[in-house]
Amino acid sequence: MSDQIHIKTAPEIELMREAGRLLAKVFKHLDSIVKEDVTTMAINDEVERYIRQELQARPASLGQYDYPYVLNASVNEVVCHGMPKEHYALRPRDIINLDITLEKNGFIADSSKMYVMPSAGPEARRLVKETYNAMWQGIKQVKPGATLGDIGHAIEAHARANGYSVVQEYCGHGIGREMHEGPQVLHVGKPGKGLKLKPGMTFTIEPMINQGRAKTKTKKDGWTVVTADRKLSAQWEHTILVTETGYEVLTLREEERI
């Protein structure tokens, strides 16, 4: 991971937009595929096929830090970095986060979406909904002169107001030619504190919100992060551009357009 913050030029922003647009298409494709009895490995394999063959792009997660798959599939109590499995088929009450990166013409977009199985309970559905709302509370803070602390505070305040905790070990990040650039974008913070935002910055906002305590632990595979109390966790993620007047969501999906 590079700590350097890269302010994107106008041509680079256009390339970032294209990567984001293609990544949004991946999730649209998945909307008819992610359902009960489908294995997380089957989802992984279809995403790889679609990115490579249909979009003529590259799944950027594959091989990054020696990660062997094209996506993270984080089910129920898995906070992040869940690895797809041949033997795990989605069950009627599951919630799952699919976190996918895509590179096109040298620039990377990163996004994740929650999918809720038909029999998931009301508390699971509420967690998914309010995590989404928390992400948007953070996104809405983005404008030149605002700070990273403004983003983190808005997310944390929304989560806590709804009775949830915010995972602090993992955060958003700058993105562009590299998957992970500066700055780190924490999902907790104090208003007015931290780095001031400038036009041309691109980074992810990707809060991980827990039903129970914020504490996590990593499983023996070295990747899969779970809630320490085994309660549910949810996450949503978008890649954001700081514009001259506010923000642009580069990975915005069709159903999110107003």
C-alpha cells in the first residue's frame, strides 16, 4: 500500500469513471445470480468470467497480496475478507457482502454490496439498511475543505444512534492506479479533524458495522475476519471522487440513481 495521495488529473478521472461504471455493471449482473443454494465459489467464478470476457477488464483483487480469488464473500458474522468456498451454498436466512475490485486501462474501482436472502430476519435486514445509510451519511460529507474526521464522525454517529458498533481495524483508502493509496479513511472521527479534502482525490468509503461489539478476530486462513461475539456484521462500499463542489460516486449503481 502506498501512503502517497495522488490527485487525479481530468484524463485520469475519466478512466476512473469508466472503471467505476464497469464495476457497477458487475453488481447488476450479480443481482439475478446471488440467491439461495448458489455457492460462494460459483459467484466468484462467474464474476471472473464476466469481468474478463464481457467487460474486457481485469479483476484487480486476484493476486493482490497473494489473495487467490476475485472477490471477498463475507457471510453473516464475517466482517470482511471472507474467502469464497466450493462447499458453502447460500442459506435462506443469510446476509452476504460481495466486495469486488476491477481494473480497466490502468485504474481501479472498488465497491461492495450486501445481498439479503429471502428468509433473513428483521434485525438482519435493519442492520443491512442502516449500514447502507451510514455509508451515505459519510459520503454526503465529502467536499473540498471538509475533513476525513467529518466523514468518520457522520458514519459513527449514525451507527451508534441505531445501537450498532463500528469496526475500527479496517478502513477506506485512496485508490487509483493502485488498489490501496493514501489516505486511510477511518469510519470514526471528530468533526474538523484530519486531512482536508481537495478536488481530484479518489478514495473508498466502506463502513463495517456490527450488531454487537466492534471487536473482531481473524480466522486461521489468515484472511477471514469475524465478529468476536459471532453477531452479524454488514458492509457497503463505494469509490468516491472529490469534485470542485462536492462529490461524485464513481461506482454508483443503476438502482441508486435518483
